[in-house]
Amino acid sequence: HQAGVETLRKVVGHVAQSGTKHLTLFSFSTENWKRPKEEIKALFSLLRSFVAKDLARLDRENIRVTILGNRRNLPPDIQTLVQQVEDKTASNDGLYLNIAFNYGGRDEIVRMATKLAKRVKAGDVLPEQITEEMVSRALDTAGQPDPDMIIRTSGENRISNFLLWQGAYAEFILLDVLWPDFTATDYDYALQVYATRCRRMGGVA
């Protein structure tokens, strides 16, 4: 996990220089609570350490950080830390960096449905008035574009509950490289593969 954090630092710097405007990294899923308590504790410690060491630099480099995911069952100090990160970088408009922490695509959709159900109950909107745009605005990525490309590392061939709504038409790039070994060269290769894809979005080329 420590090596993964070092990779994060290197990749974010490279991506910011490459012209990419939005980057989302999956760091801790809603299913990761099943892992050993020692590992979870270590992951939380790494988050604290990352914020302490990197927040000022991210702010200087005009990177805006948003934390995606369910915050209700996070430790109080982590919730405070998450808010601190978002507040500190809120005015930045360079790279938009999303960190998916305690995130799951299904959980996000349930939380979105709950928000819209409350609006219906309050009489703010009728069920038949709900649109795709309204759904998108109720997700954690509200105001951001859907991803053009999703890079799946580690040789896995599944979506793993990641951006289920947003990734509907994303191009998947499958790489047989573990995240701690992921490099700027791997990212550039993914961009080259993406450039060869024909994105029809359900239409005709």
C-alpha cells in the first residue's frame, strides 16, 4: 500500500502535465471493510500521512481534490480530514483529482436514489420528471463529465463496482501491471490505445 501511494504521487504529477482534466483513483472500496483490521488501519494511516505531506503541494499545483464515497461510517477524524482537503483545494481549476475512498458504485446509486426519493416525497419533483441529468447531479461526481477511459490494472477483467453509472460508455484499457508498478509510461500507453478506439456511443461510426 505504501508503494501504491508513491505511485499515486508520481502518476498524479504526470497526468496533470499531460493535459488530462479529470482523474479518478480507486483507493478504498465499500467491500474493502472485509479485509483484515490491521490492513484497514494501515490504509487509514496512509490517508492521514498523504494529506499531511501532499495537501500543500497539491494546492500549489492547482489540483482540486474531491473525495468520492460514503462518509457516514468513516472515523470522525477521517471525515474532518476529507472536508479539509476539499475546502483547501476548492478554488483550484487545474487537474480535478477524485479519490474514491469508501466508495462503491452500487452504494453510490443507492445514495442517489435516496436523495431523489426525498425530493419526490417533499414534492420538489414528480417521479416522471426524473431525468438522466438529474440522476447525474445526485451522484458523487456531480458537475463532472463521465470518464472517457477507465484503466484496469493488475490483469483483472472486471469493473469491480467502480463508477457503474458514469462508466457506461467509457473505453476500458486492461493492463497486466500491478498498481504499485504502474508508471507514467503505462499511462501514456493507455492514451495511445484510447486514441485508436472508435467511440460510437450507440450510434454509427
